[in-house]
Amino acid sequence: MKFLVKLGAFAMALFFTANLTAQEQDIPFADLPPTDEFGKCYAKCKAADVYETVSQQVLVKEASTVLKKVAAVYETRTERVLVKEGRTDYKVIPAKYSTVTERVMIQPESRKVRTVPAKYRTETRSVLVSEARGQWVKKKKDPNCFSDNPEDCYIACYEEVPAKYRTEKYQVLDQPATSTEDVIPAKYQNVTKRVISEPSRVVEVPVDPVYKNVSVKSLVSPAAATETVIPAKYKTVSERRLVSKGGYSVWTEILCASKTSNSTVTNVQRALKAKGYTVGPIDGVMGLQTQTALKQFQTDNSLPIGNLNIETLKALGINY
């Protein structure tokens, strides 16, 4: 009997791989679990795409029409048409300039300060680098995930990171700096420049429109046509269509590995069996029959599928 219990525990350990910690940035999702609480674990589990085969009518050849045309009748006449519209051009008369000389400041008055540097002494202090905090830590495949592929489930647990400090040196003023001020007078020079004595201006120059005689072909009677409709042709084809897109679920709170025991699995098997599901032997091992029954119960009750989550335990009436 002891051998069977140890064998069941060993099989459960193979199915529930031990958790190993990883850094928060190793979790390959844009979001983190919803609650920063020590001792809680969450999982995302992968579901496959679901397809269906449907038949539909596909157009092989579109409907068409056959036309019998009667040519249009035209006549030719002469018309006087505008070749180029009249317009107004503009001519620019350049501005006129003169030369003037004025005295301008090239360097304003300034003040020069001579400074005697301050004196300092060096002291040390302890500085907080990072406060104590909690962080989400990735675990390897958890016993609550059913898939044999470790990449199908990601487990994240919230753990404490202690505060960090460093010692740094800083300067303390012993004697402040002193200064004296010298006045440097402004500098000027004479500058010669061109200025506008008469601004530029624009005058209008009118240009007459241009016409010519052209021959114009005009419609006397339009073309006519009769049409015969040829119906469209269709054929029936079948195609595989995506019903629901698979992928990872939202973060679902699960029972952490440290809290999952043979007795917990036994209680799950008994609860499922009481509800009419086939779980196989009541042995405390999450075997294939127990997994299949649990997935069916989760599907029937619209619960998260693919792991031993808290919602499922509540639905089964199991204290965790």
C-alpha cells in the first residue's frame, strides 16, 4: 500500500514539474496577473483554433449581355472658340536706393567679475537605491496545467524583493566664493548702408483674348442598341472556415504547486464522480481520465479550461 502511495506521488511529481523562479521580464505577455498578493499563482493556458467545413455557391462566370448596335449620326459645323483668355500682366518697377551713414553700438557696456573660488569638504551618506517591493516571478510548468508542453502554460507568483542602499560622497561648503566687479564701457563705430528712397511698385499691362474658327462635329441622332442577358453560372464548393481563434487565455488564478496534494486531487475525483463524470480510479493522481473529466466539467459549466483553477474548485465545492 505504501509503495502504491509513493508511486502515485512520483507520477504526480512527473506531471506537476517543480517551479523554478525567473525574472518578471521573462513572462512573454504584455499584461501581468491582476493581483499583487504573496502566495497567489496565476496561469495562461493555450487553446487550439476551432474550424468547420461549409459549402457555398461560387460564381464561375458572371451574367453578361450581348448588344446589337445602331451607329450614331453626326453633322459638322463651324464655331468661333476662345483660344486664350484675356488677362492682365503685371510689370515691376524696381525700388531706388540711397547711401546713409550712422553710428551704431558694436559692443554694449559690460561688467567683468573676478571670483575667489569657494572651499569645500567631503562627507559621506547612505542613499536608497530601490525600495522594498514585490515582483511577479515566472515559474516552470505548474501541476495545475494539463498540457505536456511547458510552453502552453505560464505561471506567475508574487514574491518580495528587499530594499537596496549605496554609500556616496558629497561636497559641503566650508567657505563661500567672493567676487569683485569691473565695468567695461560700450564700443561704437560708423556704419554705411543703403536705404530705400523710393519703393518698388507694380503696374498693370492688359492683354486681349485670342479667338479662332474651328469645325465641330455634333450629334444628330444617338447610337442605339438592343441587349440579350446571358445568366451567371455557379458551382458548389466546400471550404474549411475558422469558427473560433485559439491562443492563450486570460490570467486565471490557480492552486499553487505547494498547496496541491494527493488529497486535493482525490477530493476533485470524488466531486466529479458524484456529478456523473468518469474519472477512473480514486487514487489522488491527475491521470488522463481525470483530466478529461475535469475539462468536460469546465466546458459544461463555462469555467476556465486547462488547469486546476480556483473557480473550478469553488464550482466543485472543494475547500482549497
